[in-house]
Amino acid sequence: MQRPNLFLSRAASASLYEWVRGQLNGRLPAAASVACLALLLAATSGCASYRLRGRVIEVKGAAPQMIVVNADDPRLQQPGLPYSSLEVTIDPNALKPLRVPLARVDEHGDFDITIEQPGAGVLDFKLAVVARSQGHQPLIDETKLPASFRRILILLPTGRDNYRPEADSLQDSLRFEKDMKR
């Protein structure tokens, strides 16, 4: 069963914002205008999920790359690199970054990741991605989280996967403390 959408569409909220601005005839201070827009944006994103979509493809002789493209970009039609893995983090430099569970690319090289982050796709969030596939160099890159109508194209060249995850200092400290108690 699908949840009813109790929020305004983006177009409706933009129309409402313009109507409010017109009614106030320029008497709305700039700060209040920005606050009004932020509330409307929050209402439009509501509880809706954001979907990060794209394709992983193999390239010859290039460096690993992540490119934000339009949904109709012809490169998205190239044969994909199946069964790659994606580690996605939203706002990686924040105090509480959102680490999305490990995502797998399908047999065509496509991915469709649901992100439960209020404001994702509307507000400015940074996106960090680690893409890996057997027999290919890994991609470790950051970009701005694209709008929902855009796609991510990940280019992985053939080569050695020498990626090693960052050490988790908190987990290391807890493990050390546990070992000391023995």
C-alpha cells in the first residue's frame, strides 16, 4: 500500500511562494523570504524518499571517474559493469554522516539506491562514493548530491583494486579496551 502524499508538489509550492510574495508586494524582509522558501522546500520534500540512480561502466585507459549526467545521456546506454559494489555516504564530513547500506549494481550495471534523508535532492548535500568491481580500479570520489532527475555515471578502468577502507578509530579503541580487560 502506498502512503498518501500530504505535501505540496514542487510546482505547487513554487506557485504558492510566488503568490505569497505578490500578496505582500515586496514588504517581506529578505530573511523572512528565505525562511518561507525553506519551509516550502521542506514541505515539498516531506517524507518522500530520494533515489540515487545511475550506471557503472568499464573504460579503457582512463582514471576512475564519477560524472553527474542528465537522465537521457547516451553514455547511460553503454554496456554496464555488472555486480559492482557501491559504498555511499551522504554528508561525509558532517558530525553524523548518513552511511547507506552497501549497494550492489544489477546485471546490467545499473543502480537505484533509496536514500532516507530529509531534503535529499533539494538541499545541498555532499555525496561520497566508493565503487568497486573485481578486476577494476576502485573509484573514491565526492560530488554534490544531484537532483533527482539527474543520474550518476561511474567509469571504472580495468586494473588492480588496491582500496583499503579507512580505519575506524572508535572501533579500534573499543577493541583495544576489550583486549586490555582480558
